Amino acid sequence: MRRTVMAVSLITVLVMTMTGLAVAGSAAPLSTPELRKVILSGKKTVVFFINPEGGPCRAQKELLVKLHKDRKANFNIVYVSTMKPEDQKAFYDYGIRSLPTLVVVDSKGQIGRFFPPGIQSPKTVAAALDGVK
């Protein structure tokens, strides 16, 4: 059983790496000028892949804005929107297929946490931010 889990994990990482998808511990793709500017600012960043018209994405945005305010803006939030054609390359570079999706990037531009699609609680996001440099 343990070998099977290890093999599946290894295959998953290899497939993601070979297809160019972003994985935790790798450099965050800087697919748009905004991503480049915000991620390279030297602050922890939450990259939020969003459909501004979707209910779950609006709910996640409210939670992130509140967390940002509660933490006295000690991290950046960058929105990558389905509504902006210039953001489409980022969806492919990060391998995003479902929304909402969050990616936590550390202050050195490395992916620290890649959340599964869905609404993440402020507590979960805060723990991920605390867990990266």
C-alpha cells in the first residue's frame, strides 16, 4: 500500500512538472505584469484565481479582504481574473482548472502552498501564510 501511494505521488509530481504546471516549492510563474510586480515586491503573496461574477469567488474574496485587514496588510493579494484576457496565460502556467483557487507565494517568489479549488477559511489561509518565509 505504501509503495502504491509513493508511486502515485511520484507520477503526479512528474506529470505536473513535465506539463509545466506550478507546484509547491517551485518558483511562482510571473505570467502577467501584475504578478511580476506583486510577487517580486518581497512580501508574501496570495495569488487568487477568480471569476468575479461567481458566488464562491465573491465569498472567498470577502474572506481574503477581511483577513488582509485583520493582519494589517502584512501580505499582498493579487487577483487573476477570468474576465481579463491578459490573465489567461497565468491560468495555464499555474494549471488552474477550477475556481476559486488560492496559491500562497513566499517573500522569495517560491510557491509555498497550492490550495485545492474551493473556499478556504481565513484560519487556513493565515496558517499557510505563517508557514512560509
